[in-house]
Amino acid sequence: MRDSISRWQSQGINVVIVGNGNAVFAESFREEFEIEGTLLVDPELAAYRAAGLRRGRAEIASPRLVVNAFRAYKEGARQTGVEGDPWQLGGVFVIAPGGDLRFAYRSREAGDHASPEDIEAALSSSAPPVDESALPPSPFARVIDEFRPLLDISPLGSFDRIGFQRHALGFDPSDLDVDLFGQRCLVTGANSGIGFESARALADLGAEVVLLCRNAERGEAAAESIRTSTGNRRVEFFKLDMSDLNSVDAAAIELGKEPVDVLIHNAGLLPNERIESADGLEMTFATHVAGPHRLTRGLRSALMRADGARVIWVSSGGMLTQRLRLDDPQWRSRDYDGVAAYAETKRAQVVLAELWAKEFADSKVTVNSMHPGWADTPAVADSLPRFHRVTEAILRTPAEGADTVVWLAASPASEGKTGRFFFDRRPARTHWIPSTRESRSDRRALWELCEKLPSRGSGT
């Protein structure tokens, strides 16, 4: 392509090259390869994601990599430094004046490039547009779904990136071909990780999105980042501390003035030692259980005023190892175990989602929970450093972890589904071990506990 750019530009064709390194590296690249045209940097991979370009170690480590590298070497290309995401593949797109897509090529592996002849043909004024509006499901989708229960018997190969890529082959590409303009979505803990990617995806689909975060600086920065990357100006930050019931009550009053179409309970933490919230609750319980329950209660009317509102609880696969513990939910008499406390509260979230689904049974409001698999988020890296080091090579991206959240929030395919636990767009088992099953009395006790929790200044 480099040898053709000058000729294309002389014909009035604008060439734009997008890389994911920094600006200094981009300038060095331009000088070394004598590249003309517009050169942009996209370190957040927004353009790559929008274009559906592949990313992954398996693609980079293709058996044909040596052949592709040798071919590039013969053509005079030399690999020097590496900047940006080394696992991100590229592609070539030809867009005609007016926005018609004339050509789309997404690299399948390292060194896989579009044919120069195909690019030249697409640059012709008579080239027909490419229709990508209704990509068909994978021909293997039915087989993949048939064998999925058998292949998902272990978290390894299921919760990781390999599992997501396998499950994604069974996704219907049209499920998220939606326009959410006019819908209002609230996402807690949206300044990073799965919450951020969920908020960004919903904004990209046209929704009005409110990022509910306790850190104002990070929340504002995340909102601005989403506005910039999506072009959606209806993205705002609202300060909310999910562990503080007074903060939750005040937020519910303010946010409930308008209908709420989507409420995503994503805020989370995993402390290494027992910490109490402002209300005297164990911090994990306060953030994962008490706060979300209180917010759902406070926004009940706003959810009912929307046309088919959706509530999504972002749980964790870790909850599969724990049962609902109500003998000491605040860890006052037990030796504190942060991982166990996290898993117990994530189990409680799944139960609460089922109970809230029954609470809304006479309405069009649906309530579901999901788990994102093993995603490479800042929370995992900070709270589980050993797990992160061992599994980093196979962790899902935050966007992959957020996929089912977005699907539950936006897709017509999930409409009407309620009281269920999802994993990679499919209903999943909530119990892998018989001993983790809770009784009806345990479920009722959890609901009563959450209903009776007082906040500071409540007088009770």
C-alpha cells in the first residue's frame, strides 16, 4: 500500500492510517517508511473496536506467522520497536463519499493483509457498496450451542478468553443492531473495567448514559472519554457512593425524577481486610448488596414509568463456590476472608435479582444477573495480583466481560427474560455444588435483612 499512496492521493483519494501507538512513535513510523497521508493514533482502540477488528494472542501466534514475516522481509519491511497493543490486528476499509462502505478487510492473523488488487477495485467509482448490516450467524452456531454445556464443565476454557471466543461464534450478530436513542441508562462503578465498557457500548448505541461513581475526578474523566470516543454528548457523571445508604437515598430521589430504562449494578470492590462503611456494614456487603438493593427500591417508580425497564446485576463466577451466608453477613465473628466475602455477596446478588424479578412480576420491568467470566480489569489486577499474573495471558478484555451486560440491557433477544442468571448471552446454572443451595427461608431472610437496613439519620 505504501507504494500506492501517492498515486491514490493524486487521484483525490484521502488515505487515513490509524495506529495504536503514541504520537512520537507514529512520527517515527512516518519518517522510516516515508508514509504520506493522514496518520492518527488510537491508543484506546476505539476505531479498532468500532471496525470489528480482531485481537488476541492466538491470532498473533499463527503457524503462518513465519511465512508472513519472511514475505514482509523480502518486501523491505523491518520490525523495529513495538508500541501500543501488540495483540491488536488491523484491517483495510474503503469508504466512498457519502459514507458507503466499498471494501472491508479484517486481518485474521499477524501479517495477513488485503490484496492490493482488491483495494484498487474498491477504489473505482463503479465499485458496489458492501452490506454489513445483517451479518449471518456463524454456520457452527447451532453445533456450538449443542455442545456448550459439555465444553463448559470447567472454568478453564470457559470463563477465559478462549471460552468467550468459542461462545461468540454462537452469537447472533443482529442482536445488538439497535438504536437506544431516547433510553436512559444508569451504570454504577462506571469509571473503569466492565462498568466503563458497558457504559461506552450503551452510549455508542445512542442511549443517554449516567455514570454513577464515587470518585468525581475519575467519573468525570470516564464520561468525557466516552463522549469523545462515541460522539454521544448525552453522557454524564453523577457522584454516588454505593456503600453509603444516605448517598444512595439522595441519588435515588434525584435520578428518579425521570424514567429509568436500564439500571446496571456493577460497582464492586474486594478489600483484603475488613472495613466498615459509614453505616457500620462490612464494606463488600454494603457495596454489593445493601446499596444496590436500596437503589433499586428507590428507583422502583422510575423503572415502572419506563417502557420495559431492565435491571442487571453484575455478579461473578466466584459466587459458584459459596452459599448464601446469613449467620454472620457482616463478618463480625469470623476471621475475615476478602475473597470469600466477595463471593458470598456475589451469591447474594444473584438471589436478590431473582427476588426482585418476582417483585416486578406484574410489570414490564425485567431483572437478571450475569457473570462476566475472567476479565482483565483494574480491580482484578489490584485485588488478586497472583491470580492476575498466572492468568493474564488468557483473561478476557473488559469489553468481552461487558458483552452480556450490554446484551441484557439493549438486545430485543433478551426482552421479557427475567429472574435468570446469564453467562455469555445464555442462561447458566446458579449452583455447581449441591452444598451451595440456599433454602426458601434463607432467601426470605436476605430480603428482610436488606429491607430493614437503616441509614445514618434515619432515626431507626
